[in-house]
Amino acid sequence: MKTYFALLFMAVSFLSGCANDAPLGQHVAKLKAEQTYNPDATQENLDLIPYGSGDKMDSAYQLYLGKKTESMSSSSSQVINGFK
């Protein structure tokens, strides 16, 4: 009986040694690659990104929305005003 368990243990040991390694992280990497349409988009469109101060961008955004809200100067903040 002991030899039976010893042979069974050896067989299981040998078979588990032949098992393939689990492809950890490959599924997530594949999903990320499939969900990214163009990974080089930021480098290809650097000339299209607008630049400017916050006031300039705020006025452009208000013009885009078609409404005018309270404009903040560059030295004021709604967060800081809440703590006063």
C-alpha cells in the first residue's frame, strides 16, 4: 500500500513539473492593446493641442458653450474661497 502511494506521489510530482506556466498579465495586456485605437496619438497630434493661459481657455470654452458665467481671474480660486 505504501508503494502504491509512493508511486502515485511520484507520478503526480512528475506531471505537475510538466505543467505550463500561467500567462499572468497577458490577458490584461491584450485587452489594453485592443482598446487602444492609436497608441501614438498624443505624439502625432502635438501641433493640434491648443495652448494658452487659463483665462484664454476659459473664454474659448464659454464661447463654445454659448453662455457666460462668472469669470475667474488667475489669482482666484473657488476652492480657496470655500475655506475663508
